[in-house]
Amino acid sequence: MGQRRQRAATGLAMACVFWLGSVSFAVGQPADTPPRPDPGAPIFPLARDYQPAPGIGFRVVSIMSEGVRLHGELFYLEGDEGKKLPTIIMAHGWGGVAAAFRRDATELAQAGYLVIIFDYRGWGESDARVILTGPGPAGSGNEKIVAEVQPIRGYIDPFEQVDDWFNVIDWAAGEPMADIGRLGLRGSSYSGGHVVYVASRDPRVKAIVSQVGGIASRPESAPTGPYARAAHDQATRMARGEAGYPAPGSKVVGALTGAPVGDKLWRYWPNEEASHLTAAALFIVAEHEELFSNQTNAQRAYERATGPKKFVVIPGIKHYGIYNEARGQAIKLAIDWFDQHLKN
């Protein structure tokens, strides 16, 4: 049984490499931060230890997403305290944390926005979803029970992640400082696909920025080879209770932190929603993108989008250049886009 599980795990890793590389997102470092010099060392302070820039209001909030507490952070100009502001929501990509966006959130706040960044369930400072470790006690309704449970962290489930986006939008609708009529989303790398999916389904979103986005399309033919079989086998074993969730922070897809759950990546095609995207959409890509095809990701989504749209290629950079040498250019493009569509 141990050898069988090892073969299945290896096959799943190959499946993800094939799927992500050919359709949406290839192997590499965590998708929303530059490579760490020391993978074992924290590179961002916890919220309790974080000191915002002078003049920036900073507040930690709790956001409930399907019963799980998400960690959120708000940024705004101190002089705008209590005002209703155009609002931008941001979240990280594959295997990252919200804290990686604090610098960008600060610059957006300095431009006059209320900015909300958050961690997905099971990541960063958010709580984890819990699952029963055995059969639950019989009950007749929603009464409280005592049971043994296990928190699950550090895995990739795109459907859970987009639900977290929707719930953060719902939370923002009740925030006195958020002008929900002037709402924008900004996603990077894997979350660059999430914002396309979410905005196409929630008319409250008026503008998005998707930078170096992995925006998967429906495959031209149903995957039936060994890679698909490995992913489906993993999903089958989970459904039959023969396998659990991936270990926290597993690296089965190259150096990406966080293993995908079962075959869910094979069923998540945010690019298919782009034809319903009416929000103003800015797509920013790296000229020398090495993790996936710009043509079948951001460019295809741009061509399908039906609202105001713009496609920008940043010359001379690869994927992670968006967080390094081109970060300043990227955030300026985002601010200009949001100013045009959320302020004017």
C-alpha cells in the first residue's frame, strides 16, 4: 500500500506539472513573493508586530468565510479615518501570504483608497478549516457536539479560495469606510485568475487588475492520459477515505509551496468566465514570462472580456520581476487604472 501511495503521489506531481505548465501555471517559486534567501525564516512580521508607514491607518479585522475566520488587514490614510472610500481588495497567489502585499497596500492607501488584504483559509494568519478524523456522532440538527478534529493548512483549493474572495467582498459591504459602489480587485499570479473569476460573477466589482496572471482555460480536449489519471486517482482515494489532505506546505509541483487537492485544478478554468467580465479590466504581463503562456492566459482573457480593458506588456522582465525591478511600474499602472475607473 505504501508503494502504491508513493506512486500515486509522484503521478499527481507529474500531473500538476503537466497541467499547470501547458494550460495555466507552471512550476516555480511561490507565486506572489520573490524567492526567499532562507526558506525557513519568516520574511514578514506578524500583524501584531507590523508598524505601518507614517500617516497610514492600519487595522486588523476578522472575516468569516464559511465558518472559518480569515485574517484581514485594512490600510488607509489617517486623514481619511471615518470617510467612505473607493475600496480595493487584494490577496496572494500560490502559497503566499497577505503580508507580501503590505507595501503595495500602503501605496494604494496613499493614493486615497481603502485597501483590504487577506489570507486564504489555512494560510498566513487565517484560521484553518477543520475536518473530522473519524465518524461524527449522530445528531438531529445543529446542536454542539464533541468530536476529534484536524485543522488542514497549506494546501491549494481554488474553489475554496474564490469563495474566500466572495466572502471578503460581502464583509466589505458592511464596512462603514468601504464604498462598495466603487470596488476594485487586484490579483497577482494565481490570484490573477481568481479576480477574473470573481469579478465575472459579482457585479459589485467595477474594476480589476490582474498581473502576471495564471488564468486557466478549458482544455481543447478532455485530459485522458496518465497525468489526468493520476490526479483523478488522488481524488478517488480522498473520496474513499484512503488518503487525506496534503501535508501543510507540501512541495509536489516544483518549488511551489502547497499541494493541490485531488483533481480540483483540472476543473478550475477562470478564463472561461472572462466572456462575462464587464468590469474594467487591466491585464499586466511580463514580456519574458517563463511559467506559462501569456497568449493562452492573460491575452485570451483580455480578448474575451467585454468591458473596458487594457493589455500591458512590461518589457525585459520574467515572472518574478513584477515583484522586484518592475514592482514600482506595476503599482503605478494599477493606481492609474483604479483612479480612472473608481474615482472618475
